[in-house]
Amino acid sequence: MEKVINLLSEIEEKADEIMKRANEEKMELHKKLEEDIKQLDNSIAADKADRIHALQAQINKELAEERQALINDCNKQLEHMESQYQHNHDALVNKIFLSLIQS
């Protein structure tokens, strides 16, 4: 009978050791999973920041190009108006003069 009790005691001790190791492994796996999740979050955040930066750079470039196109268009319009004024100066002066005299 004493042998059976000793065997049961040994079995219980081994079962406790197995349970302790299983809990330790579980804790290690949990810790590793948390670290992996943290790395994934950091990677996603870095990727998102890179994409945002790239989009901002692209938008800034497009805005600068559009702004330059508007400036060029305005300059062309001003040049055209100046050219019209230079070519039609006398006619415009006469037209204004006649309109003043007639009123």
C-alpha cells in the first residue's frame, strides 16, 4: 500500500512539474506574442507615417505646379493686355476722349 501511495505522490509531483512548465511556456508565449504585436504595431505606424509623408510631398508638388501654372497664365494675360494697350493706345484714347466730349 505504501508503494502505491509513493507512486501516486511521485505522479502528482511530476504532474505539478509538468503544469508549472506548461504555465511557464504559456507565459513565455504570451510575452513573445505581446512583443510581436508591438513590433507589428510599430511597423504599421511607420508604414502609415511614410505613406502620409509621401502623399503630403505629392500634394505639395502638385500644388506648386498648379500655382506656377496659374502664375504663368496670369503673366500671359497681363502681357496680352499690355500688348493690346500698346497697339490700341491711340484708339482707346480717342474713344475715351469722344465719350467725354459727348457726355
